[in-house]
Amino acid sequence: MSLINTILTQLTTKTVSFFVGNVKGLENLKFNGPRIIIANHSSYMDHFVILYLLKKQNPNQAVYFLTKKEAFEKPFSRWWHLSLNSISVDRTKNAMSSMMVLKDKLITEKAVVVIYPEGTRTPTGNMYFGKNGAESLSYVTGVEMIPIGMHENFDVLPKFSIFPNFKKISVAVGNSIQIPKTSRKEIPAISRSNIQLLSSLAREKLESKSVESIDVKEEMLQAMIDDNQKALRSYPDANHTPLDYHKRVLYLGKTLLARFDSSSSEQNLIFLEIARAYGRLGYLKGIKTLKGRYYMMKTTSALNKASSIAEKSSEWYYIKGHQSLFLGDKKSYLKNLVKANDMVRNNIQYMLALAKAMNLNHEFCSARNILLSILKVDTCTQLDDRRKYEAVVLLMRMDSHFDPSQELVRNEKIIV
């Protein structure tokens, strides 16, 4: 181990220790001999978190990282990665030469090799299926693999970011994985199983595609919509707090605007989702707090930018209405929801919000009629089904004589 490597390792591990929170299964990193580490890849911090944990358990163990060749193109980046024992791999070509180097490190040096199956950092925070190089290397060498899942590493220092957010990364280290010599044909299936295991350890959503096959811009746009929805509703796969989801939306939106060429409709969508996230953050932080007021100002700014790009849409009025609600302006809340519903008919999301706005403004009869109308609308998504049941609950609160079973059977939209 060179002097530079020793100094950089000590410097980076001491620095990254401030970002490492709860670690489960750390004892699985106490071993003798070579190992292959597989981990999810969401952040610049991943190298250093893994290095910190390995050095904590095995101070004298040599550690090598398989790193994309693009990281070696600039002089400083090349020096940095070489100093940290990174081994270049060309992801567009056969990686056999890199694998031979790793094989030599495992067998000759009895070193630890770190491989990220996804191949590159996720642009959204979600996980993706990758390649089976780690499994193939394990099969050839007989060296065991150890899975490491890192949670919220994306939120600390995501792709395209320079400065880290001070947030704790939680880590889960799984048990060793041994690939039998009789399982060569099963390597692809084992690889998929290992990615699913990493997703479970990292507590991150696993997409059903590889990161190399995605359109990054489209994926980030969809992630903005999904993350805002997850923050607003309790989803089974919601592994983060509403604050974290909304902050992811802000990061995704700002990155899209700064680094990608987007059409006017895409820019409009980005600003609307940013406005939605800021508005919700303002509400969660408290409208009377300094930060809450700041977020509300940013909401207004994002809505203004959206309306300068395209005409005000139903979604614009929906978001503006909720900003008014958060600020305590019930009349403006109702006014904007009326406009949203006038522009798009039979939208359960808008109808439910309109009924709530009418109820707040003491228009109880109108609110009841809207809620009854919701029960007659066909639903296409599970989320709309939940909204329909929410309408039933509101009707029961408004009218003690309301019989939900009779109403639902009468409309034949929901099976009781």
C-alpha cells in the first residue's frame, strides 16, 4: 500500500465517518482472505462508506474498486481514483481484461474487490438491474460475495452534485454468498436475485430495467412525479419521509433544468412538480416559520415560471389552490379548484379536492353532490380507488344517515 493511498484512505474514512449512521451486520465484514463486495450505487460517497466499514473491521486489508473508465479521463480524477486503488473498466466493451486484473488481486493479494452491479450511479435514487460480472468472478475464483445495502446515500451526495448534504447513511451488510461450481448456467438468475437482495438491504425501490437501458431524462421526470406522490400518500414501498421525497424532487428538477435540454412542455412539468414539492415542504415545516415562508415564496416563483412557459393548466390551478389552503385562504382554495375542475371533468383527484374546498367554505350541499358524483366515476388506478373510499368517508362524516353499502351497490362501481 503506497503512502498516498494510506493518507487518502485515512483522510476519506475519517471524513465519511460523520455521514455513517446505523450499521447492521457489521460483523459480516470481519473475515480473513479475499472477498467480493457487491453494493447499490447511488452516490459519490459509496466508495468511501464501504472503505470506511472495511477498514474498521480489517485495517490491513487491501481494497480495490471497479470503476468506469470515464472517471480516469481527467488528470485529477485519474490521480484520485488510482490513488484509491480503483481499476478501470470500459462498460461499452468486453470487460474481460478488467476481470482478469480483479481475479489476480483476489487470488494473489487476497484482497477485497468492490463491484457495483448496476454499473453506474442511479440518476433517481431508485435501484436498477445490472450485470453479472461479480457473480461470474465469484464463480471463477471461488471467492465469496458480501452484499452491502446503503440507504439514503443518494440524498447525501447524488449524481451531478458537488457538495454533500449532512445526513446519516444507514448501512445493512448481508451474509456471505457462495456460488456453487455447478451453477454456471444459473449465474444470470443469481445476479437478479442478488440485486433484489441489495434492494431489500438498501430499502430502495427496484425498477424492472437496467440503468444502462433507461432514458435518463425521462426517468428523472417520472421520478419527480412518483416521489411527490409517495410523499403525499402512504405507499407500501415508501422508504423515505415526505420531506426526503420532496427534496429529491427539488434535486431532480434543478438537475434537469441545468443539465438537460427540455421542451417547453417538459419544463412546464418540471416547474409544476417543483412548485408542488416546495408547497408541501412549506406546509410540513410550518407556514409561520422562516423556512416555511421561504418555501412558499419558492412555490409562487415556480408557479410563475410554469405559467410563463405555457398556459395555466388544471394542474397549475390544483397546486395553486393547495398553496392557498396552506396559507389559510379558503376562498382562493375553492376558486382555484373550481377552475381545475372546469378544465378537466371527472378527474377524481380534482373532484375530491373541490369537495373538500366546498366543505371548508360551508357549501355542504354542493360538497355532498360532488362526493356522490365521485362514486359514479370509473377508476383506472389504485390511487383513485383510495380516493373514492376517501369520498365515502367524507360523506359518512357529513351525513350520519348515509349508507355507503347501498350507495356503492347502486353505482356498481365498487364491489362490496
